[in-house]
Amino acid sequence: MVQRFHDKYRIPSIRLQNWDYGWNGNYFITICTAGHEPYFGKISDRRVELSEIGLFSHQFWMEIPNHFLFAELDASL
């Protein structure tokens, strides 16, 4: 990747240097979209209204334990 992009998109890693991310543990996942566009849905009256893309994403999120038996999901909509 470094050669492909000639270091243009490389930033210092924020990962812990002494942590093996293959270990079991709790992981917090943040998803940011280009230009902060609300592709996944919107908040209305303090509730999440998922877009079509958001519905697909939620479906795929809920299927993760079906593909990785050791994975547990902590939060859901």
C-alpha cells in the first residue's frame, strides 16, 4: 500500500503498539462518511431513521456472529 499511494494517505497509526488486535476483547467501532454525509440515516425526534443503506448495514452487522462464532455484538439499534 505504501508504494501504491506513495505515502500520500499514510498517517501514524493510533493502534496500541503492544496490543495484538487478534486477541479477544471489546472493540469500539466508529464509522465516518465522506463529507459527514448521513448515508446511513438520520436522527428524528431522538430516534434513528435508517436509510436503505442503513438498513443493509444493520442487517449485515447483525449477521456477523453467524460468520464468526466467537464474535458477540454489544449494541444494536
